[in-house]
Amino acid sequence: MKSRTREDLQKRIKGDCICTILVTIGIGIVFLLYMVNFITALTVTEVNNESPAVIMGNLVRLILILTVFIILSIFMNDLRKKGYPFTFKNIIRLRVIAVVTMISAVLPELVMSFAGFFDDTAIFTLTFTLANAVLLLLGVVFGIVSEVFKYGYELQTEMDSIA
């Protein structure tokens, strides 16, 4: 019975795993294109409308988003291979995703502000938008899900010791 449930989960997860990998690759391509945009903005100022500080902040945001999706891809691939979600590694992965998501709400704004010091026309400002609040809340949700996974891991360990 246990192996049938695991096989069903693996079949359902296969499509999700492929989608996650494709999205991760897409974000990686966008990151590379934005890196070229950043290098262009540093060398040729007439071509770009965005300041290097804004581009640098967006570059940091893309790095953090790419990090989240890489970890999520590893999570999904591990789930597809092993067939059970409640592992200690997955708990750690979810917690890392939670922290990186919360950092992605704050760090790009800080980078833009500090990078503005090198621009003569820039003014030091820290803005907190609704999108940043949503990212903070999303990080909290991932943290809560990691606690649910921890509980599931403990239950699974207890059930395995009984059986």
C-alpha cells in the first residue's frame, strides 16, 4: 500500500517538477539578459533609461528569485525521486526559501539605495511597497509550511518506528 501511494505521488509530481525546472531556466535566461543590460548601462548611459542603481537592485532581486526557484526545483526533483515529502532536507529547503523570500523584500531596496551613493543625481531613499509586504508575508507562509513539514516528518518517523 505504501509503495502504491508513493508511485501515485511520483506520477503527479512529474509534471510539476518539469514546470518548476522550465520556470527556473526561464528566470536564469532573464537573469543573464538583465546582466547584459547592467553591463550595458555601466558602459553606455545613452542607451538605457534606468539608472545603474535601479538595474543593480533588480539584478539582486533576480538573483534571489532564481535562488528560490533553484531550491524549489531541487525540492520537487527530490520529491519525484524519493516519493515522500517529509524529509529533513525538505524542511531545511523550505526554511531557506522562507528566509530568501523575506530577504528579497528588503535587500534589493537597500542595494538600490546604497548604489545610489555612486550616482550624483540619486537621493538616498528606502521605499516599502505593497509587493515587498507580499514578499514578506509569502516568506512567513513558507516558514509556516516548513513547520507543518517538520510535524509531518516527526509523524512519519514515529510511524516508521512502529511498523
